[in-house]
Amino acid sequence: MPAAARVGIDVGGTFTDVVLIGEDGSLTIAKVPSTAADQSEGFVAGIAAARAEAGDPPLRLIAHGTTVATNAVLERRGARTALLTTDGFRDLLIISRQQRPSLYDLTAVRPEPIVPRELAAGVPERVGRDGEVLVPLDEEAARAAIARLDAAGAESVAVCLLFSFAAPAHEHRLRALIEEAAPGTPVSLSSDVLPEFREYERASTTALDAYVGPVMKRYVRNLRDKTAEHEAPVVVMRSGGGTMSAETAAREPVHTLLSGPAAGVRGATLAARAAGFHDIVSFDMGGTSTDVCLVENGEPAIGTEASIGGLPFRTPSLAVHTVGAGGGSVLWIDEAGALRAGPRSAGAVPGPASYGRGGTEPALTDAHVALGHIDPGAFLGGRMRLDVQAAAAALGSVAAAMGASSDEVARAGLAAARAAMSAAIRVVTVERGRDPRAFVLVGFGGAGPMHATALADELSMTTVLIPPASGVLSALGLLAAPLTADVSRTMPMVEPDAEAMGALLDELSREAAGALLEQGSDAEQVRLVVDLRYLGQAHEVGVDAEPIESLPERFHVEHRARFGWDARGEPVELVTFRARASGPEPSVELPVLSRHKPFTPPTRAVDVGGERVEVPAWNRASLGGGAQLQGPCVIDGEESTTLIDPGWVAEVDQHGSIVAVKR
């Protein structure tokens, strides 16, 4: 029997990507259509395909990146969720921050809260900011409110009381009362989910946790049933870039809302490090969306607030910026007559018109097919043949409406998508005080390698890295992520109080290490971070907690780097303290290629700068280490196609990464 292997499975909107690593370090890749109705079907099909290719090895680990929680929110398919809060704050989720979702759009509307108003209730109680009980919990009123919510059909309950992060006793008592009145009803407490200040964001995060909790529990249980034969632990990617046990994912589902994009950043960091690069912008273009993230000194940028479907949540998350541009993005004409690309996607079913599954609307993949960028007979290593005529017909329908040719529509569609993607890269670089020219652009995902050098040109970036297995890099990244656990606590103070800080940080360190131990791993590292701000500011900047004595100075420096100014001499407030415990980082060594043996590749007619040109069409599997490539050219891979534009030269490194440099 073959030695046990590890498998990473990333579920995207169009394809489910699988990477299997054997005990000898060999990589086996599989790519199967995603199954939107039940992601576990594609999950199981992907495992079967990869194992069959690798000789059916037993599995010792299954790492998973999922969009189950994400889709439940976006498609509003979560549990019927109720909210219990302090009396007088029933409409907290409706009022939100009273900010316009789009400043200059008079027709913009806020997303509907996931908790309907009839399922929100207040209970008499009040705790002060220092944790002092000002009004005791009225248990009789609480029981009556719980009974009303239960009668209204609540399937899950979020509890968020004022200042519960300072004194959680009232929330704990409410959970006991809910369990007494409605046994088995899932309950999410804000003091557990997010013990931090800002009641709206805390309530929104807790409501999201309660909303997706039952969905994730069912999904994890389903996965467990379908993978029981392998007797391998299942770990799930956190939004913050680490993994957690499947049981923890079911218990803390809000931490999976950005599970998929985080895996891609991990994979990009791994491949870049192997190539000798540590300052990168990860550029992950899949079938539905594009995710970009800044990585400095080998560490991805981490944020503490994100949003999904317009709903904010505050959990440690990789600072990924997402735009609706992917291979399945539909090309359409807006009300002003302009051609747009996305954000609506053709998905896996029916998919782009060229898939031949009944799709009739043109997508970006159809544009690439029509322009010769993709070999219709080599898609997915030849396992799926694309329909050139269907792509042309779909593009022709838009072209006729615009009075243009199909090729012009295809070029304009790609340009529109690239404009959105270059803007996204500027968000994570220029808007954070970073010069994109100082970073390497790492292009991956099923569609990313076709756009990487063109985007780099637009941003004056001079180096592009296309990793091996670029079309399934997120699945590889899953296998490089350690188990992690995050804890936080708000305790405002002006200027550092070394004794109080030390006590709190020690407590958080122990709590994070204990949470990690519950998942079966010792803590190899505990990172401590403090969120600081100038007194009166509405936003914070996270800075490493140690050494404590230099915290204010390091805050000034980071504030200037991020915003272009600092206010030395102004009081500095320490707000929220954070600890992340990480287990050992799994070993993932990219295979070393044999040296390249020169040969003359075939050519293919490809649209370059508006003209059809015969360019070299390399087969990526035939390229060895040291291969020299001159743009323009195309490189056909098993799970993605790479386009090297004019003015770029590339070399394949020892691990199979394509490193392109602007001449």
C-alpha cells in the first residue's frame, strides 16, 4: 500500500481544486466542477480524482477551504436568527452606523439585516464600560422575550449586550435561560465571539456567527460522514490564514467567512519564498472573483474588520481585497451603453458559453478562447474541450448590440476586467502607503496567469511570479497553514501600564495556547498585538505588543507609513489586545525540476495588441529548470494558461515557478 498522503481541497465558485502531497513530496493535482447545491459532492469527487491519479494512497490529513458560510450569507440561506440585546437597543442592526453605502449613489440601499425586526428583542439590564453592573438582569422579562422569539420561529439566537466584553455574566445567564426554554437552540454570545468594543460591529459579527452556525454544523457533519473511511483529521482554513479543526469550524463558523481567499495567500507566500521573494502582492483570479493581498517580509497583512454582502464582521482576517472579476464573469452592456465585465458570474453551471453546458452569455473565458489565448483542446489538460463556435456566438450577440466586432468586444471585456483588478491592487498597496513597484506580483488561480504581466505593466511592476500548480495554488496553500487560535480583549488605557498590560497579555497567551491545545496542537508561537490610536480617533493601528516600552514610538512610525502623517506629542490610547497561537508550520517542499532540454515549441495564433500573431505555445509540463521564454508567448498548463506579454522575458526556476521580468 502507498504511504499516507495529505490532501488540500479548495472549493471555488466554478471549480473545486485538489492537491495531494505524497510522503515523498510528489504533487498530484485534480480539478473538478464545483457542486453549488452541495459542496461536499465536489469535495468527495475531488479527493477520489486525486487519489486515483496518485495510486489510491491512504490519507493522513484533509485540509479544506470552504465557501459554505460565505455563500449562506450572500444567498441569504442561513438560519432564522434572533437577537437578544440590552433593552432600548433592539434596532441596533437596522440603525448600524448611519453611513451611506455609496456616497454619491442616490439609489443605493443598505443590505437588509440578517435578523428581521420581529426577531429582535431587548431585555432590561445594563453594564457600565468598566464592567460594573448598573441594572441587574431582569430574568422574568428575559424569559418572556425568549418565549416570544421561540414562538416566532427562531432557529438560532445571537446575544449581544452592552459592554459584555467587560462583564459577560448577563450573557452567560441568558444562554442558560435559552437552553432551559428551547433546548438544542444554537446560541452565540458576543462575549465569546468578539469580546471587543463597538457594539454594532460586535452585534453584526455575533449575528453572522449565529446565522451561519447551523449551516456549517450540517456541512461539517456531512463531510465527516463522507470522509469517515479515510480516518484522517479534517482541518478548515480560517479567515486569518491558519487552520482549525473541523469541530472548531462548526463551533466558531464566523471564522470561515473568508476561508477560501486566505488559502490562496498562503500558497502564494509559500511559492514566493521558495523563489527567494518575500515582498509580494498575491493576485488570485478564479472563476468568479479576484482576490489580492499584500505580503511584506513573508507575512500577509492581517486586518480585524471585513464585510460580506455589506455586513461587517470583526475577526482576524487576511487583508484580502476582492472584486467581482473572474474567468466566469459575464460581459454585458450597462444602461449607459458601456461594456462591463462582472460581477455576475456564469459559475460552473451553465458556465461560460465555451463550456458547452448551455450557457449563452459571453464570459471572460470566452474572450480568451476567441482571442486564441486558451487552446480549446488543452483546457484542464485536455480533459475538457472548449467550444470555440459557442464562444464566438455569445460574443457576437453583444458585438451586434454595440456595433463592434466579436474580437473588439473580447478585447474590451478583458480591458474592463483588468481595470477593476489593477484598482484592487492599488487598494492594498498605494492606499496603504506602499509603492507597488517594490513588490513582486504573484499570479495564480485558474485565470490569474493570463493577466499577470498585463496588470504589472499597468502598475509599473517589473517582476511577475507564476507558481507551479498555479491553477490550484489555494489548495496547496491549505497544506502549508498551521493550526491557529485567536483571542482578543478590549481594555482601553492611555499610555502603557506595563503591569496591567503584562497581566492581560499573559492571560490572553494562555487562553490562545489552551484553545490550540483543544485542537490537538501545542503552541509553537504566540504573537501578541495591541491596537492603538490617537486619543479621540475612530480607527486603530495594530502593533506588535513587545517590547512594551517602545509601543507608542512604533505606533507613530506605523501610523505615518500607513496614513502619511503622525501626531507625536498627542496622547496615545491602547484599545484592544490580541493573541494568536500557532502550531508547527506543516512542511511543504516544492519538487525540484530537472534541467531544461531546449526544443522548439509549436506556435499558435494569438491576439497581441489587437493583431493576430503566431507566438510560441509552450507546454508547461515540458519546461525544465532554467528554461528561457521570450514574450509574447503562451504556456499551456494542466490547470491554467499563462500569457507572457511583449516586453517581458521569463525563466523557469528550479521549482517550476515562471519568473517574468520586464525588459
